[in-house]
Amino acid sequence: MTVAGRWLAGARAVLDAVENSQMPAIAQVAGWCADAIAAGRLVHLFGTGHSRIPLEEMFPRYGSYPGWHPIAELSMTFHTQVTGANGQRQAMFIERVEGLADQILANFVLDAADVMIVFSASGTTAVPIEMAMGARRAGMPVVAVTSVAQTLASPVRHPSGTRLLDQADVVVDLCTPEGDAEVTLDGVDTPVGPLSTVAYAAIVNELKVQTAERLAARGALPPVITSAAVVGRPRADALFDGAYRDHAARLARALTGAAPAGAVVHSPAPPLRAPEPATAHTPRPAGTGGAA
């Protein structure tokens, strides 16, 4: 029996599920992001492994604009060598190292006016969970973009007894299946064709355009990187330069070494208590931020 079209059908089903169930959550997050970007602040984006893809999809590329801050650690995302130095084995080990998130966050001045979005399909590895925990301590709204089916089917690994979605104000569900891959083959017990990448791309672009609409209504939309095929070379170059100047100014204010006197930098996590038995997911109460 042919499998032609089965992955595409699965992808369409995921996109339909995102549209039918996740739009209120995306709208709420777009309100927070618009508040942060209009105030000159940043929306921090973090992911490990293949979950770095939505970071790059958000900014910088055509049709995107400053205010988004991709945080991609090469030690956990540089997979193309696969084996040997900088290989997949090391990357998968590093993303489970407790305490590493504190070292990443120590580079930045975190502010409650910022937003943190953490991407992780599994939602169970230490570094994404602790990035969310660090953002919570700074008082900023935290968003988890994860597969609820996959994370709830996976054992809790973190000593806090929590998953990523337990550390979030809002959870945006990828609506992908447990294990991610969609297509089963006759005589093969290992499915192929993961769906999380297409779900990530859809969610971040929906969030990007909803946030842009809110910013444009306030007259606060930063320069949008646009192809010369659309606006001509002189304007495309001007938009490119303007976007990068804007991003550089925002990031300079957020870097620890550039912090003004009296700024509060990231404070490391206190020692964790012994883990308690995991329970069904109950998100923490929604944090403060602009409502959609």
C-alpha cells in the first residue's frame, strides 16, 4: 500500500488542530509580545535540538521584524556533523545538564517587561525547563510551545518534578502525536515523518503576524525585513539596516555587560527540593501582561 500523501494529510490535520484549538492562546501571547516590543523590550526565544528551527523562522528573515531575541546555543543545536566532534550524542547530553540554563541567562539583564517563549516538543529536558524557571524568577510571562500529547506520555525527568508546560503561564500545543513521527509502514514498527517542524513554523508565523497587527495599530511596528522584489533595492536595503540597528539597540540594553547601574541581572536558581510525584498537568495562573 502506498504512503504517498499520508504525511501531507497528517500535516494538514495538525494545522487544522492548531487553528481550531490554539488561536486563543496565540492571541494572548501576541498581546504580551506587542506590549514588550512596543516598549522597546525583547521577546526571548529559546529551543534546543531541532527546536531551534522556530527561532530562526521568527527572526531574522524576510517578513520579520526586531523585538524577537533568538537564543540558540550551538552546543545543543549544531547537528549537521552528526557524529564525532560536535555530534548529536553530545548535544543530546548537554540539553539534559541541570544548571546550564542559569549560565545562559547570566548573560542577560532580564526584565519583567520582557517575554520568554521556550520551544520543546518533548518538554522534559532540563535546559528548556530551567530557562522557563529563570524567566519566571525574573517576573516575565513565560510561554511553552510543546506537544502536550508527547510531554504527558513521557516520564518526568527533572528533579523539580515538573515538565516545561508546568512552568508556563500559557501553553501553545503543537498538536503533534506522541513520538512526533506520523507515518507507519507495513512491517516496520518505527514511524517516520515528524510533524513538529511544520507545526512550529505555523505557530510562530501566526504569532508574528498577530503581533505585527497589534504593533501597527499603535504605530509601533519596527522595520520589516522585506525583499527587493517587493519594495525595490533602495528601500529593501534601508529596511534591512533599520531592522538590524533596532535589534542591536535592544540587545545591547539586555546584555549583562551593558547593564545600567542598578539593573537587576539574572539570579541563579536556589537548590531544588526533592521531587514530588508527578500529577496531571495544571498550568500555573496566567502572569501579568497585555491581554489580546
